[in-house]
Amino acid sequence: MVLLRLIIFLQLADLVLMSTYNFSNCNHEAIKDEFLNVISVHLKKLNDQDSHGCGEQEGELLDCIQNTIRCCLERSQNEDVWSLTRGILIATCADYFPGKVKKLGIVAVSNALLQDITCLAADRMLVFASYGNLLHAFARNKEVVHIYDGHRGEIRLLQPFGDHVISVDIDNVLIVWDVQSEEEYLQLNFDKAIFAVSAIMHPSTYLNKILLGSEQGSLQLWNVKSNKLLYSFPGWGLGGVTTLEQAPAVDVVAIGLVSGHIIVHNIKFDETLMKFQQDWGPITAISFRTDGHPVMAAGSPIGHIALWDLEEKKLISQMRNAHSTAIAGMSFVQGEPLLVTNGADNAIKIWIFDGPGGSGRLLRCRMGHSAPPTKIRYHGQNGQQILSAGQDGTLQSFSTVHERFNKSLGRGSINKKKSKRKGLQYDTMALPPITAFATEIARQNDWDGIIACHQGYITCTTWNYQKTTMGAHKLKPKAFSKNKPLDVYATVVDITTCGNFAVIGLSTGHVDVYNMQSGIHRGHYGKEKAHEGAIRGVAVDGLNQLTITAGSEGLIKFWKFKTMDLVYSANLSSSPSAMLLHRDSGILGIASDDFGISVLDIETRRIVRKFSGHHSQINDMTFSPDARWLITASMDCTIKTWDLPSGCLIDCFLLDSAAISISMSPTGDFLASSHVDDLGIYLWSNCSLYSLVSLRPLPADYEPSVIMLPGTCPTQDVDITGDEETSDEMIDYSSPEQLEGQLVTLSSLSESRWKNLLNLDVIKKRNKPREPPKVPKSAPFFIPTVPGLIPRYAAAKEENDEQQSKVVNLGVLAQKSDFYVQLEEALSSNEYKSPLNILKEMGPSSIEIELRGLAPDAGGSVEVMKSFLRLIGTMLNTKRDFELAQAYLALFLKLHLKILSSEPVLLEEIAQVSTQLEETWIHLQTLFNQSLCVLNYMKSALL
């Protein structure tokens, strides 16, 4: 009976596997052989009745075979999916990135969780991510579909397990969850003193079983279906278990220990097959090659990777400095000589094993800063690249368009060759982190275009963006070239618009100029030094005429750039801490130690604006491209936007962490920011470019609300008007038709409605269709003659080309239009708003017809013409629709000049309108003359 059931299930498994693999290149016989091996193992277990068996009764064989078929199908589906997509998952802060191994590019970005992800795992359908005591399941690499809440402590281990997922928290509580129902299937509590769970794994082909490792060094094999402890492995006395990894062979597991030992153990017979040891500390990750080479890779806390030959039982190669920090995870790609590794240095790397000796070489790499950025600036004028200097000493370029354009310019080094020989861990030639840098693209194709100063270091370095490497020059003042001062270092740098010169300020008050192409020292400002205190800021204007320097003693000095002579010096109320120049407008922003901000015009050399409102040190400033906004970031965790024309604060928001550096895009669409203890660079969208934003000044007691940092979620069609608070005043506000009664106001009509009223006859004549060519009449056969004594030919009858118009002039019988009726009524009521609105809605031709119809010979009357002149007078008195009044009056005079000159009533009205018109033009001419006079004075004063 058992054999009959076995044959039936073998046929069923073969059918299911064939239906699953009909699109794959996998070998069905290999899957069937593995299935037979599993069945034989279970039959043997039934006969032996040992503690490793699935059950104690023969009837349980049916359930075992069904579970085996399901596991084989799940395994085949998993292998097929990953062989097609070659995907990896990368957790970063509160999001995770599914990535392609082939190009190491981002495939999708998930929605952000509320906190940083601590654990990440995936099966063939879902991605599981946890933070705190909550476990989330993502579907389609984007949205959260399940939330599992039941742990009291923080989750630290995850293991997908078929239709279930297993999680372990820091309180040593293991919970088995049902994936679909989100219900708790099983909960196991362990005593930390006896068995503190430190690793979890599902052994291949072991149905319903998990293998747990402990900090005490022992292992336990559990059946989660029956909630039974099947077997306990006593351990090896070499420390706790750090990681568990399934070997390609069934029943074989690799166990990483805290002592640096790796135990390859057969859990079926409880037999140790081989033992390895690394001298680099605890084992952090293990992976096996599956492309036919018996090689095992093991990671270490210092970033080294060891490769072990399992046949020879020896070390074959070492990959030193694979990462600058601990190896967090590693995995060989199924069936290929590719190893994917990642570490705490914010890097993911792919290594290929295609050379002799068994060692791997770096194939692809995707990395960011391993320490928080210290300075960020947009590079170029297209707003697509952001240069970022980090505390890890590297200078990197990040693209706002696509991650494939990201590139690293490397780490600063005193001697590159010696640094390469010594390696990353023992590199004594590495330069300190970059604290400030300046960039210019004018000559970056010819020589270095980036100048940077380092923390506590006197020498400044040049960088080449095109070659993505450190430049050829190291700029150091001649005065300090012989001796090495201890407390002298570069504080600020700037590069000219032409890209030819670099200006460097030192902590001693010296300001030096260097040539970027040759690195030669070109001079210094001041007799000995430019300032008595440390240099807090340097800037060169857009025409290389002036150099502005700021010292800690509270002085702002203006120097001739070429002759290096002092032009002007000004005292500040407080010592400056930073300085920023907007070259196009000549506006200089100065941040002070008293948390205030001053705005100085370099043309007049006067402070034009002062702002106060920050309650802590100002970290950075940036201007909008048109210099209308000054954006400041402070250690009080606020970012404020100041409107320079009005001198008011128009935007302010509060963050969880203070912004260290900010930079506005040259196109004005994004604001980039970096924050304290944060590796990322965040982009803020300029809402004023695509939505209605109130730019009214904020009240003095305005309390900003806390805003979360921008996420990495993909673009969604979200109605932002519902989320943002918009003032009722802003929604209900509509601009009045006239701001003030003394102001001359124009209408909002387009020019085509009134500009060509005087030229309608010319336009009609020009647009008149041409007559088609006429066919000449054929000559008659008999020429007609005139009867008489003398024969004469009859003259041809001349046709009258000028045909009379078919339009009948009805005169007084014509029907009155609405405009005509409104003018008659306005003559008595003196309300001319209605007829004016009718004229505004008409086109030029209709307006001409209406004005022609006002004449007595066209059906009008002198009284209606008088009413129209009063309409023009009303428009001139109110000073509204000024250009319409001029156009309507000009057309009226052109059409009815003869009638006006013959009617005394109309002449009287014309005289009044003429007086009003003259007064209005005299007032306008006076205002124009005043404005021109002020402009001429300002031009002469500036020159």
C-alpha cells in the first residue's frame, strides 16, 4: 500500500514539475532524483524510528510526501525566479531597494517605513522588513500588505518559511506567523542564560524544521509544526554562534562562531566534517559557490573575506579590504562565479572569480558615503549633479536624474602610490575630511576645476571632475612650506568664474591666490596678511574685479583682484561665521556669530537687509538662482527662506535633525540638504514652480511644524492641496480692478481687441479676396453695324464694373442694438458700466459697426453720440480701462468728425473730454519724468 501511494505521488510530482518548468532550461530528472532521495530518507527514518524522524506512525508518510512535493515546487519556483531576475535587496534607512545584479541598478523603491529597517528577508512573493517590534510584508516591491504585531522587544532575526515567517526578538522570543492571516501560529520562549538565539536557518529538505544557533554555542533542531525539540547539538566550546548557512550538500551546514572558527557539520549524523579558523575576529557571513567549485567564502568584522577550498580543506585566497568596515552580508549568485557583498561602509559590491588563484576581482560597485556629508554643492548649471564631501574623506558626485551617473572622485591622499601599496586600513597618507570646496565648470575640460580644503590641514587639494580623481596640485603657502606649523590650516576656498584662479583663506588671516592650471602661487592680499583673525569667508565677483574677505575680528574687506590693493573696509556688528556671494546680482550674504544674517550689496558696499530669527549657529546658506530668496540652515533644526525684496520671512520648517549643508539648484527646482549623523542627501521640491503658494510674510510668533525628511518613494499622483495648509485669505483673495483711485489702470483685454481699431479699413482692404481671372468673350461672326447712309460699326456696350451695394440702408427703420439701448438709458441714469461691458465683449469689427450706428444718418441720434462722449469722460475720470478709452475715442473721432464739428452740443462735450484727457496725460508725464530722473541719478552715482 505504501509503495502504491509512493508511485502515485511520484507521477503527480513529475506532472507538476513539468508544468512548472515548461519555460525553464532546468533538468527534470535532477529534480526527480532529489525527490527520490528525500523519500528514501523518510522511509529509512520510519524504519529506524529515531529522534530525527518525521513521525512515529506509517500514516504520516502521506503528509511528508505532500510537504516534500510542495517544498520542491517552492524551491523550483524560487530558483527560476532568481535565475531570471538576478535580484538583490538592499535595506537603507526606512526603505529597501530591489536591485539588478547584472547592472547593479535600482529596479524599484519601496514605500518608507516610520523608522529605520533593522532586519530584511525575502521569499518568492513577499519582502519582509522589520523595525522595532513590528514586522511588515511588502508586495510588488512597493506597498505594505501585512503587518505583524506581537513582539514586545526589537526584532533582530527573520526567516521566511513557506506560508509562514519566523521572527526572533531581543527578549529571546520566537514567533511563527501565518503570512496571509497575520495570526500567530506558534510562540517559543527561550531562557537567555541557557539558550540565547543568535542565528536561525531552515535546513534544506527538512520539512517543518528550523535550526537555531545560540550565543552559548549550542544548536537546536525544532519541528515548528508539532512544536517539538528534535535534537540538541552541544556545541564545540569555541564561543557563540554568529551565522548559519546551508551548504550545497543536503544535511550539511556551515556554522560561524565568535572565535573566528567555521564548523562544517552534518546535522543528520551529528558529525563535524571539517573545521577552519580565521584570525580576523567573529564570522559575520558565509556563502558557498554553486557553479561547480567547492569554495566557501567567509566574512570578517574588519572587511576581509577568506576563501576556503572544501576539498583540500585549506585557505586558497584572501580578499583584504573588500570593505572598509565589517562584512554585513554576502551571497554567491546561483550557478555563477559572482559574489555579492555589502558592509557598514554603505557599499554593495560584486566580485567575479574568473582569474587564476581563486581570488576575486571587483566587477561592479555601488557606494555612497560611509560617514555623514560635511559639504554639498550643485555642480554645473543644469542642476543634475551634486558634489558631496563626507567625513570619510571622499568626494563624490550624485546625479539627480539616475543613479548610473553617480561617481566617486576618491579619497584625498598625500601620495597615491604609497597609499595603494599600504592599503586602506594602514593608509597613513590619507588626507583628513574635506570641510569646504568650490567648483567651476569653465575650464574643467582643460585642467582641474575643483579646489578643496581639509580639516586641520594647511594644504589644499585640486580635483578633476572629468577624470573623477584628485588633481595634480597641492596648494600650500610658501611662508609655511619649510616649517610645519601646528595650528595653521585652510579655512575657506573659492574659485573664479573663469576657472583660472583659486583663492584660499587660512586660520592665520592670510589670503593667497594660486593658478589652477600650474598650481603656482600668484600673490597674497595685504602686506603681511589680510586680517588679524581667522578668515571666515572669501569670494570673487563675476568679473574678477573685486575680492571680498571676511575675518573673525569682524571686518569685511574689498580688494582689487588684480593689483591686490585694499579698496574698502567695513565693520560688522558681530563676528562673521560664513559668507556667500551671488555673483550674478552682486548680493553678499553674511552669517554672524550672534545668529543674525546680513545682506550686503557689493556695488554700493552697504548692508541692504538684516534678518534675525535663528536661535543657534547658522550652518550654511544658499541663494535662489534669481537672488530673490536667501535660504539658511541652522543648528536649531530649522530651514528658513527669506525674501530679499520685501525683507520678510516667507517660509520656515522644522526637522528632526539639523541640516549641516544646503544648496539650491541652478534651475531653482530643488533644494539639496545633508543632515547631522545622516548619510543621505535629501532633495526638497520647490512648490512655487507647480502650485499656488502664498509668499506672504510669516507672523513674528510663527511656530514651524516638524516635517519628515523626504523619502525615496517613486513619484505618485497625489493631490498636495489637501495635505498642505493653505490660508483662507489666500484662497478667497482676488485682485481688485483698481488698486487706488489715483492710479491709471489698464484693462485686462488682449491688444487684438483694441489696438487695430483705427486700421480696420486697411485690414479689410488687405484681406479682400482677389477676383478670379475673367475669360475674354469670343468675337461675333457678323459684326453689327449702325443703320444709316454711312456704314459704321456698332460700339460695344460698356459694362458697369462698379456694382451697387445690395445692402439696404434702413436708416431710422433699423433695429436698435443692446449697446444703443444702454447708451440711451445711461443718458438719464448716468450709469455707463453696462454699455462699457458690452463693448468689452465685442470684437474690433463689431465695435466699428456699433460706433457707425450712432450717427443720425445711420439710424442714431445726436443725443446717443453725446451719451457715448460722456461714457469716455467717465472712463477718464475713474482712470480705469485707460487704453480702451483712448482707442474708442480715436475711432469715434475718425468716423464722426464732420458731424461733431457741426453740432454745438457735441462740441461742448468734446471740449470737456479734451480737458480731462490733457490733465491725465500731464499727470502721467510727470510720473514718467520723475522715474527717469531717479534712474539717471542712480546710474551716475554708481559709475
